[in-house]
Amino acid sequence: MRKTCLLLSLGILLAVSLAPAQTAAAPQAKAPAPKVEPVKGTLFIIGGGDYPESFTKMFIALAERFQSGKIVIFTTANENPQKRGPEAVKEFKAAGAKNAVWVHLTHDQAMVEGHAAVLDDAGGVFFTGGDQIRLTAALLGTPVLAKIMDLYRWGAVIGGNSAGAAIMSEVMITGDDRDKPGGEEAECEKFRTIKAGNIVTVPGFGFITSAVIDQHHIVRKRENRLFSVIGEHPDLLGVAIDENTVIIVDPDQTFEVVGESSVLVLDPGQAKVQVLPTKQISIENMTLHLLTSGMRFSLKDRKVVH
């Protein structure tokens, strides 16, 4: 028995030693990442107020560079879209637009593929002012917004005023703060503090992913809320546009300021940001830019462009 077991063991060893060497399997080549086409469109972001006709003319000129130049105006943010829609069309046509239409859609309507046809051949899309929550509630995740994003990538101009400015960024300021007191003084007492967890933000449309957009920033003294949001999102720039002022964002993510007031840019990229247990925010060495008409700023490089 011992002899038999010994012979079997020797046979196994011999078989192993004579077996051909196993070669390691060649690593499979990774599939190339899908090619992302560069954005060709322009953003036209107005900080609120009764902006001048010159802004409308600039928007029309940008729209006419793409497709037919048709302008589609979304009045979804407005509390009285049936009134605001015809007014907006009249304003654009008076400024020289050859073709301007207005549309107001509910979320259910915007989910219907056929309703995106209103955007066919559009060169520009404009969102009027009002409440930005109405816009995101109606259009986020819909075929209509998907087509607007495609138009932007292909070369259209996408613009908006006030609420239509707020929806441009991926992190959207809603206009509400949790510390606001009730009563008649509520509106005047908004944004009294700079602290984490106070300013309500939700997902916006995401035409801009590197910054948070705010509006009416000097007229309505909204610096506190922008500081609060940037304290919670120190990877983002804060861009606050005042009334009667617009930033025109080129495909390379460089924008020019045009208008009678200014644009505040907060850059916490190299700062030390801390949220204290009290939710107060401390920020050391944050860069601040106050830009006036004619100045240019690169969102990608985080610097003023001369």
C-alpha cells in the first residue's frame, strides 16, 4: 500500500512538472471613452429688473446665428403666464425678432415628447422672471428640457431674467431661507445671517456646473445668502448679478459683463472654509471680484481675463 501511494505521489509530481506553463491572460483593452462634443452655445443671464431693449437686441442677434433664429419664450416661472407671454413676444418683436413664440407647460405636458416640437428650428430660448421653483418643477427631467440642452450644445443662445437666471446653475438658490421670521416683516428680514443650512437650494437646470448663480444682488442686499451657499459648496464659485446687468457666457466658459451695475464673484477655491457647530461659517483668504461692464471673467480658470 505504501509503495502504491508513493508511486501515485511521484506520478502527480511528474505530471505537474511536465505540464505546460500557464501564461497570464492579456489584459483586455478598455473601450475608449465616448467623445464629448464641446458646447457651442451661449448663455445670456440677466440679474433682474426692467432691463433695457439693448439686452433684447443682443439676445436676438445671438439667436439669429443659429438655425432660423426663432425665439421660444418660457413663461412658466411667472404667476400670470397668460399675460406675460404675449407681452414678452411683443417686446422681442418690437426689438427686431422675426419669429418669437411663448409657451407655458406643466410637468405632465413637458413629459410628452410631442410638446418639445415647439423648439424645432429655435435659435434662442428665454426664461422669464417669477419663481424659479415653478420652472424646475415643470421642466426638470423632461424631454422638453433635454431638447433645450441639446440646442445649447449645438449652438443656440439660452437666456433668462431673475428666476430665469437662477435656474442656470446646477445648484439653484430657491429664494427661501429657513431662519426667515413670519409676519409682515418677513420679506424685509430675509437673509439676516451667514450660516450653513439656512439657504434653501435645489437642483437647477445645470447649464453652469462650476458656479452658483444669484440675482438682484446689490438692489436686494443678497450677499449674505451667497456667502452662506458658498460656505456649503466651497468647490463652486458664487456669481451674483445685479439688476439691469447681464453676463454673456461664451462656449469657453468666459463671460462678459454688460449693463449699468456690477457682478460679484466669490472664489473660495484656495480658502479655508469651516462650518462651526453653531452652523456659523468662517472663510479665510477667499478671493472676491467686483466686475463692471466690459470686464471679462473665466469660470474655467477662475480669473479676470484682460
